[in-house]
Amino acid sequence: MLIIKYFKAISDAAMAEEVKKKAKLAIIAWSGSVDKLYPVAILSSAAAAGGWEVELFFTFWGLNAIRKEMLNAPPKISSDYAEYGPAVAQAMKEMNMPPWHQLLAQAKAMGNVKIYACSTTMQLFGIKDKSALADFVDDVVGAATFLERAKDAAVTLFI
Amino acid sequence: MLIIKYFKAISDAAMAEEVKKKAKLAIIAWSGSVDKLYPVAILSSAAAAGGWEVELFFTFWGLNAIRKEMLNAPPKISSDYAEYGPAVAQAMKEMNMPPWHQLLAQAKAMGNVKIYACSTTMQLFGIKDKSALADFVDDVVGAATFLERAKDAAVTLFI
Amino acid sequence: MLIIKYFKAISDAAMAEEVKKKAKLAIIAWSGSVDKLYPVAILSSAAAAGGWEVELFFTFWGLNAIRKEMLNAPPKISSDYAEYGPAVAQAMKEMNMPPWHQLLAQAKAMGNVKIYACSTTMQLFGIKDKSALADFVDDVVGAATFLERAKDAAVTLFI
């Protein structure tokens, strides 16, 4: 009985244990359209340049977008905003904006950026291993592993 | 004058009060398409299995998706990715992936998962009470209540 | 050698430096459809009413939506849920729901709400300065500045 109370106390303490946060950005990159992949790359880039850690988890259509054969496919804009597509493409060209995945690769070269591919989505899309994905992918992990990595991030986003 | 300074000091202290974080996942489930509802269920499931607390707030199209009559309706994929729909449906079948709401119900049976429906959306859709919603719904609350519950979550997402 | 160890220790300490969180909501408002802009306004409103600080960063289609000429344009619903558009518009009218940007302006008048426009998107859309945007915009800043402001927020969302 005392032992049960003892373990109960330990378990309650564990439940209430504080999670300490640090300058770290964790993004679940779910989308496959360029108007959402740019924010992933730009936020990662800004965070890395500021000395933050960055952890990205590419899943669903985001994972599809980093398959090697997709990286140089014509960029797709969200259909809700398709009317602005040509004007935005033209403006990006004039601003000499690099492709989003190049921006992300630069952020990774410069700072502390870790990039993961979602193992469940890999199976869903029949992708065997990370050799089929962009070279910037560090590892293939599950959602549980990513949550543990995101736990101490000051900013967490689903994009 | 001294009293004003005194209250000012208390108010500043209150503003700056630290919020302690714990292993807890808080998701605002806004979307009604299965490719976003699966991430809600999978992340909740992974978090619950790891001993995290989970708080979900179904709002807008997410709330629409948990009306009893919608649970068994044919699943809808985001129109931006409709071209992949048939292949993904086939792959899910081969992987014996249960429906997203069954996954979520399992996560709730297994762990510390609380599920709320947004009161404003209830009114907007003319839904009288939670009997019209999936059985896993614990309560109908407003955005302010949900923010208070999300405040100490280590990971917060809008999906 | 000792000096290297010394700097290593400093660098480890810097990396591990704790970020303290407070009652603050930080939202990246990326979307331009009303069914996502209402959540931005309603969450901001609920947070401000509860004494939280609020920081909003309008970017991409969210920024487009706060150009002065867009504020009174007919509201657009996400195409994925277009079938519900007329019923929702009718219900909002019956509930006397004010336009989302009016709700947000009220939240700002009432509480501690700061609203920023994304500098990169300004350039992309050829918007010269904040006079072209809704009056509630406080400043034009970059992603790095916004991340620093979001760092101590208890709840961070990308909508």
C-alpha cells in the first residue's frame, strides 16, 4: 500500500514535470505548395541565422514535395490563391528569390537545422529510404520521436 | 499615489508571470479533410502513448467533420492534392489504417486525451448540443477556455 | 586547450539557455480566406480579453487580405469548403457577427495586441508602406524580428 502511494507520488511528479524551453523552432511541414514551403524555408533561415536550433518534420504533401524528382518540378501554388500565381512568380523572379529548397539547404549549411522525414508517410507513398529524398534530409523518424524533439522548442508550428 | 504605484507593480508582475510548460500537446483542429484529420489523430496517438497530455479543440470544418453523420461519410482529401487521392486511399487500405476518428478514439481510451468542441462554431452550424457529435467529445467550450488549457502545453498547433 | 574548453562551456550554456514563457499568443496569419481569418480574430480577441499579450504577423495571403482595398471586398471561403459558404454566411448574418477585421480592431482597442506586416511579402506584392494596409498594423518587420517576439509566447500558431 505504501509502495503504491510511493509510485503514485513519483508518477504525479513525472506528469507535472516542467519542460524547459529554448531558442528553437520546430515545424511540421505538411503542405506541398510553394506558398507554404517558402514560409518553412524563410522561417528556418531566419531562426538559424539568429542562432536558434531548427527541427523540421516533413510529412504528407510536404514529404511528397521533397522527393528528388519533385524538387525541380514546376512549383504549385495553393488553388485558393491561384489567381495571384503569375504575378507572384514574376515578382519572385525580379527579386532573384532562390527556390525554397535551396533557401532551406543554405539555412542548413549555415546553422543548426535538422530535417526529418515522416516514417508513416514514407510507407504510405511507397518510398523505400531517404535516398529518394532531398539530400538535406537527416533521418526518417516517427511522430513520437519528432514530438520529443519539438518538446523544448520555443516556437512550434504546423504549416 | 503610492497605492497606484503599488498596484502598477502588482500588475507588471502579473503580466510578466512565467507560464510553466509540461509534456502536453494542444491542437486546434480546424480542417475537415482527412489528410489533415489523420495528422491530428496520429500526433494525438503518439503523444498519448508517450505519456503526454493531449487537448484538442475542434472548430470550423474540423467540428463539422465530427458531427455523427459525417464520421462515416466518404473521406475528402484537400483539393490541392486531389490527384493523389486514389493512390493514397489504396495505400491506406493495404496498410490496414483505421479511420482517423477510430485512431483518435483509441488514443483517448489509452491515454490522457481531452476533446472539446468550439461553442461559437456549434452556434454557427446550428448544432444544439454534443449529442450530435462523435462520442469522444468531452465538452463544448469557447476559445478563451481552450487557450487557458493550451497555455501550459509544450507543443501547440493549428491544423 | 583550456581556453577551448572554456569557450565550449560558454557556448553550451548559451545553447541551453532557458526561454521563459508567459501568457502570450503569437500567430503567423498566412491565409487570406475568411474561414481562417475569423479564427485569427476570435483567438486574438479571447486572448486579449483574458489579459494575454497578442502578437500577429500577417504574411503571404494574410497580408494581401489586410490591404485597405481588400477589407471590404466580398469575403472568400476556402475552396475545400465552398459548399458550406452560403449557409455559413447566412448564419453569421443572423448571429450579427461583425467582419473579422472589425473584431480584430476591437481586440486591439481593448487589449495588448500588436500587429505586424511581413516585410518580404510587402516587397513581393509591391506594397510600398503600411499606409496601404489596415489601420491596425503597427509596423512592418521581418521573420527574424517576429520570431524574437514569439519566443516567449505560451501559444504559437500558423493559421
